[in-house]
Amino acid sequence: MSSLLSEDVLSHIGKQSEPRREIVTRRDIRKYAVATDNRQAKYLEGDVAPPLFHLHLFWEVVPLDELSPDGVSIDSLLPKFPLEKAMAGGLDITYHKPIKPGDWLTATRTLTDIYEKAGRSGPLIFYEVLMEVRDDDNKMVVTEKTTRILR
Amino acid sequence: MSTAPTIGMAIPERQHYCNEVQQMLYNASLWNGHRIHFDMPYATEVEGYPGLVVAGPLMGDWLHQVVDEWLGDAGIITGIEYSNRIAAYVGDTVTAGGTITAYDESTGQVTLEVFVKNERDEILTPGVVTARLTLAS
């Protein structure tokens, strides 16, 4: 049915990244709060992390010579897609538990779906990545589903 | 939160002026080196944007903040769905806001339709936030 997506590309569905474990520090929370124009004391003082802080904690720290010329890090979870121009994407996040300084958190990312749709000006490729963030007791802290569109 | 939630009620809006220093600090805090956010010749001449692009997840953060400020200590955000539809550029002033679309007094669950819009009233980042009131009166 699919004209663009080869079996090789589709075979990446289900691929999972190496779990990444990071510690939450008060300083990181404060930097994130200031940089996002936050004005609530509990975040600016780093007592608790604002929602979406997990983006800061788990954005991949890539060596400079591994960034592409436009400064983007290449996501090793993804296959080489036949379309490459990224369009708007969406996020669907559930917050299970607040994040505090001293927490050790582990994130796992899974490529959960790749599919094709007809767009107004040609075919579009969609892919979905699920990120699950757990604490050291294996309790879920954040789940985030990202959908990205390529044209 | 000064009054109990009612369906259709708009929460107080918040404006954000998108300036270079904040964009730099935000992208550095993520480790986001994408040139469209700080390299003007690249953003305009290579990618064809009218200016430096405001990072998409930053507008996602502002969707959270406008609800979180309204909640104060009376509740907590439990989830969000949003998408970045139109870009904002350094120099823009954008406005975040929202409207309550559902409220269950027995569970304290509240749902809001939220947005970030630009000065031309275009919705850049629409979304839906769910929250739980912990100090429901």
C-alpha cells in the first residue's frame, strides 16, 4: 500500500534507544526557569521543576563534530527517510509525578510508528516517538509521545 | 486561582517578548544548536525564514506557564497535547492564554483549550491542557 516507505524503513518501528540516566539539580531547574521567562518562585529557586523540564534533562548532549552543518543532532533512533523537510509536529505529554532536585531519572525512547498520508501538496511521512521517564523506583514520572511530519 | 473554574471562563493572558538573549539561553539550556535560532544569515538566506525562529518547545512551555500561573498552589498540570503550527520570530511579542472547556467538581479535573498567538492574532501553537485541582473548595 505504501509507496514511499520501504520495508527497511518500516523495520525500524519498535526500535528503542539506550536508557539514559540523569540527575536533576537545583541549578539546572533555575537555568531552565529563567530561560523560559518563568516568574514563579518555586521554579526560579529550583525547589521543583516546571512541567516540560524533562526536555532540558534529556535533550541529547552531542559532541560538536557530530552535529550536522545546520547545528542539529542526528537522532540515531530514526532511519533515513525518503522525505527530509520537517514540518510542524505535535506532543502529547502525561505528567505522573513532580520532578525535584536530587532525583535520578531514566529516559527510554521508542520509535513506535511510521506511516504515510497524502497531503495537499504531496505525500507526508509521520513518525511517532514515545519517551518514558522513570525514577529509580521504576515509577513513571513523565510519558511523552512526539509526532513529527516530513514532507 | 481567585475564582472557582466555570466552563467558558478565560484565564488571565500572559505576554512574552521574544528577544535574542532569552532565545540563546533557552537553546543553550537544552543543548539545541540549530542555527535557525541564532544564525541570522543562515536562517534568512539558507532556510528562507523572515528572521530568527523562536524554538517550538519554548512556546510549548508558555502554554504550560499560562495555566500553571492561573493554578498557583491550587492545582497541578497532569497533561498536555499541543502542536507548533506557525513559527514566531525574535522581535515578536506573543500572547499565551486559554479557556476552560470542562470541569469535574468531584475529581477536581479541569480541561483548558490553550493557545499562543502572535500580534496578528494568528494561533501559532494550539493545545489542550488537563489539570487537577488539589485545593478544590
